[in-house]
Amino acid sequence: EVQLVESGGGLVQPGGSLRLSCAASGFTFSSYWMHWVRQVPGKGLVWVSCISPDGSSTTYADSVKGRFTISRDNAKNTLHLQMNSLRAEDTAVFYCVGVGTWGQGTLVTVSS
Amino acid sequence: DVVMTQSPPSLPVTLGQPASISCRSSQSLVHSDGNTYLNWFLQRPGQSPRRLIYNLSNRDSGVPDRFSGSGSGTDFTLKISRVEAEDVGVYYCMQDIHWPYTFGQGTKLEIK
């Protein structure tokens, strides 16, 4: 069974940093593009970033470019999202997405 | 960015009756490989999104055959042949051919 389990969310002050992780299992992680998608509670879905199977290619939404960095560790079947210079408008549930499957999400709250 | 426009925003349906959701993209989603990169997701209350349909009309594993996707170019439709109680939630279309990937604003299906 394909599983994606996010961790690392929490409360952070504006300007702070957080690192999200996503543990993948049940499929050949190193063969697939992986994505982060976010959702403000009660609102719609917004694609954030993605990374190629070998990690050599990454793409970001304009709203996070230069502040967020996506990476992966294929030896550990883990996806990461390093989030710096966080803003109140980054508050959302962040989902790890791959092979058509979504994790349960991790809530990031940016507030003083 | 490609704008995905869904209608209607809200869809009250009687159990056992059909339902239809429309999605329109501001650019063609047809790739040179012949595929149309249009997906449909369902987010049930309190849950993560789940992909139902990929590449226009392919049902994901475990998705009931009462769900079908169709369309071409820039106009797409998700049809449910007979709505069941478990179909309640918000439906999103999403394109994954143009960066950044973009979602429709969602259609909330409820039972009358």
C-alpha cells in the first residue's frame, strides 16, 4: 500500500523557518516525481513545488520561489520542504503528493 | 498561469441521481504525446484529497465506475452516473501539463 506521511509542521513566527518531511512507502520512491501542495483551511488547493525522481530538477510556485527549497533523499525514501522567511500568508496544511496519492497533511501556522 | 474554472460552485443532488461538474482551462491541456493532462480529485469532509481520474478519463484504482471523465482541449466534465452518500465533498480539477500546475476552485457536492 502506498503511504505518504508528513511531519514537521507547527507554529512559527513571521520570518522564521520550518522543514517539512514526507516519509514514503509502498512504491519505488526514486522513480517518481514528488510534489508539495498546500491548502488554507476551508479554501482551495494550491500547488507549491515539485522535484524530479533523481532530484536534479525542481520547480516552484512564484509565491514561494527563493524562500522554499524542495529536496529528496532517495536512500531514505523521504521528501523535504525547507521553508524560510515564512509569512502569515504561508499558513496552510501542506500535503505531500506522489503516484496519485496524498499524505494526511501537516499544518503550518505562521503567527506572532 | 493556466486558469482552471469550475462550475457550478455548489451542486445539490438527490441520492441515485446523476451529477455533472464542468471544468474549463484557459489553455489547451493536450500534450504532444497525445495525452490530455487533466485530473479530478475528491476531498471528503475532514480528509485529504483523493485522485479519481487522471489523464482526462482514466480512473484510479478502486474508483467506482460510476465516475467518468471526458472532454477535450479546454473543456472537461466529470460525471457521476448515480450519486451515493459517500460522494459528498469538494471536487477539484487540476492541470499538470503547464508550470505551475493549477487547480479549479472546487465544486461542493451535497445531498439534497
